[in-house]
Amino acid sequence: MVTLEAFKKQKRYFDINNKADIELYRQFLINGNKWGPTACPFILEFPHLTTPDMIKDRLVRKFLKV
């Protein structure tokens, strides 16, 4: 149970203005859709079904100013 709690605390909201968060997503794409040993560090937010699609949607909206 302690391990699960530690894992749960590592998740955070994706910040579109945080260069480190964008770099993590970039590495995810480069590494063939693999987050690495710690799994996905981001919280999935409604109404999105997957974290990568959520991030992609936010990046598109930011850069297209929609």
C-alpha cells in the first residue's frame, strides 16, 4: 500500500507553460509511446480519454490560439 501511495503522489497536472512537461511529452513521442520506468506522470482530465490525446489537444489549441 505504501508503494501505491508513493506512486499516486507523483502524478501532477500537465502544465502547457512548463518546458519540462512539454519535454517529457516530447520524449514520450521519441521513445515510441513509452513514458519510462515511472509510467505517465500526468493526471488525466475530463473529458479526455487518454493522457497523450489530452496533451496533444492542449498543444494544438495553444499554438493555433484557439
